Amino acid sequence: MTTSTTRRPLLRIRNLSVDYGFGDDAVHAVDGVDLDIGRGEVVGLAGESGSGKSTLAYAVTRLLREPGVIVGGEATYFEWPEGTDGGDETSGAQPVPVEVDLLSSDRSVIHRVRWSQIAVVFQSALHSLNPVLRVGTLIDDVLQAHEPSMGPKRRRARAAELLDLVGISADRLRSYPHELSGGMRQRVMIALALALRPRLLVMDEPTTALDVVIQREILTELMDLRSRLGFSVLFITHDLSLLIEIADTIAVMYAGRLVEKAPARALFHAPRHPYTYGLTHSFPSLHGPHRTMAGIEGSPPDLRRVPSGCPFHPRCAWALDICATQRPPDLELGGSPAARRVQCWLHEGEHHAPAELAAPTPAPLAASTNGGASTRTAGATVHSGGAS
Ligand code: SF4
């Protein structure tokens, strides 16, 4: 497994901040977030509703709607030469990527890379697919717009190939979205997103509306496609248990801030942030001894009036005096800068983390295709006040 430290970069986000509205009533939805995604990496972005995870994704893909406004930061996409997929920094020749400023005021920049390099799969397929167009026409429209040199015959063949890729018969090219099941519609969304062979798939709660069986089928197929095609994934969800199984790396957001980021297995078995600890102890394991579950006291803050210092301090069992007044630093833990990060005073200098937040980091699973935890979990859904 290529680790996050040796992957070539694909997306780099620095100090990104997004508000909704202006002035005193502005909602600070994303507040100074740094995030990296490597080539071929699956990064899970977890957090409860309103934590800023979707806003972050829509900001970097420039799909943010008014009154959302990017008030600071950078987002750089690394466009690698064709035929350099799959390599890490230790392999052979070193290709040089083109750095694309996704936040450029020149909209042609984002128009060039969106869909062809970075594609988005939205949550509700029923609302995202044009109800009066057949599936074949939907795919054909994309190919016609972005691949003008492709003739009708090749477009038809490509449309059938895309449906086949996601496990749907080519007969369905003639179907309207309402004639498909929820799972099939979501597969069509994935097929559409893959139409131009993007290098990064941004998936915003793509399976939330589906039952768990269909959800699992689609995720298994998605991971298989990822292995075959080599794209990276930014997977946004409030369902932490999904990420533990599919992600290489998990980032946790709270009140617009990215409070912890770590390899999936490390985050699950040895969390460093009290909020992550609360989440991972809010749902039962299907294996191992019974344990007492405890939700997280309190509710997420109103983003128009985020608590001073650490926004989690009113709910934190380990809060220090400094937590109420000073914003915690963004700390790199564990030697390797890319390995894990946490925003918490408990891990800084003179302070001491409690034993619960200092468990040894588990070694990566050698045979794993991702960094996922081996422990299966039941319904780890992040909601206000904890997880259920
Ligand atoms: Fe708790 Fe303080 Fe850490 Fe925030 S910075 S999570 S309040 S200990």
C-alpha cells in the first residue's frame, strides 16, 4: 500500500475559509482548513450536519451557491501528465505536474478541469438527473460537450461501456431516471462522473438515501473501480463506519474546522481529538467485548456564534482553561508530517493528553487495500449530540 507520505499530490487545500453572508451575521462554515489528497488515495471527510464538509467540497469545485463566499485560502489541483498514474515518489522517473489554481478568478480554469479532472457525485440522484432525458441522452450530452471530436457511434459505445462499468445493462440507456431503482440511479450518477476519466471523484453523501445492502454493493463496486482506474476519492459522509471501511485517510470536521486527520485505522483505534474519541465511542462494535457507549454531551454550536478558543470546549470533558480563550494549534503528531494532525491543546508542549487520547497508533494492515479498521461497526452515524 502506498502511504500518504509517498503519494504524489493531487489536491492541496490551504487555509480555506468560506462564509455564508457578510458582516456580523456571516456564518463561518469553513474556517482555515488544510487538506491534502494524494493520487489514488481515498480520503473520507466526516462530520455532523453543518460541520462544513460539503461546503468545503463545493468551494474547491466552485459549485458554491450564493450567499456562500470564499473569503480566504488556496486550493491547488495537480494535473499530472497522461500515463504517469499509479506511481509514487520512489518509482523511476519523476514527472512534473501542472499546478492549477482552482480558486482563480478566471472561471475558464475551473471549467477546464471540472468533470474532466475533478468530477462530483451528488447525494440525491433523483434530483440531480434530468427527469425528461433518457440515461443515454444524459451521458451523450456530457460526451458531446466535452469530447467534440467523438462521433455519435463512439459516443453510444462509450455510454454503453460506462453503464457496464457500473453494473447496468446497456438496455437501460433508453430508460428515464424514474424508471430506475434508487441504487441504479446512483450508479448512473457515478457513470456520468466517470465519463471523462477524471482523476478525482468528489462524492457528497452518495449512498445516504439507499438501504444498507445497496449501499454496500455500490461501495464495493466503487472501490473496485478505484483499484482498476486509479482515481482518488474525497468521500463526504456523516457515517463514520463507512469511512473506516473504505478510506485510506479520515479527516474529521467540527464547526467548520478540520480537527483531526489520520490514517483510517489509526483514527479509529487511537483517536487524538476528544471529539473523534466521542464519535468512535458512540456506536457499538459487531465484534469484541461489550462496552458502555456514551454519546457526546451538548449540541454543535450555532456557526454565527462559534465559541471562542476551541469551538468544542463547551462539550469537552478534558477542556483546559486555555481552551475557552485561545484557538488550539494545528499539530503534527507521530513524526511523519503527513501521518496525522490534530487541533487540540492537550497534545501541545506542557500539557498532557489523557490515556484515552494517547493509545499507541496501530500499525497499518499490510494486506489492506485501504487504511480501514478491521473492526466492523454498526451504524456509526454522526448526528448532533453524538453518533447513533
Ligand atoms: Fe477539548 Fe481543549 Fe482539546 Fe478543544 S482544545 S478538544 S476543548 S482539550
